[in-house]
Amino acid sequence: MKVNYAAITGRVPPQMAALMPFYASGCSAERLESARVFFSEPAHATIGTQQTLSKVADRVNDCVGLREREGAAAARYLSEAAAAK
């Protein structure tokens, strides 16, 4: 997405360019930080981009927090369940 940003945004309606931060979705703080840097550049900060990035950041941060808080317990449970079969 970063490499082809200009080509992508040149082919979609302007309001859709504001949705590009959704490519940073998932459960990676590193990917989110990379998106923050990318979309902080004026050439990548179309109207609405920061609002979308804020929503994406909330979701990513929730996922990262959940993984940190519950990840070990979930992995342990899944490991025990697989061993019980």
C-alpha cells in the first residue's frame, strides 16, 4: 500500500482515500506506528485520514492489550486442549 499509495488513491474517489489507514488494522503495534509515520506526511494526509487512523489505533491498541493480558492463558489452554485429544 505504501509503495503504490499514489496509484491507488489516484484510482479511487477522494473520500475513499481517507480509508487507507485501515491497511494498518490487525494486532501489531509496529504496523500501527508505521502507519502513523506514513500518514503524518502531508502527501498522505487527505481529509479524514487522521480520524480513520484514530479508529484503527483504538482497535489495534485493544487487540495488543488483550494479547498482552490474556495471550499466555489462551496459549496454555489451547496447548492443553490439543494435548488432551
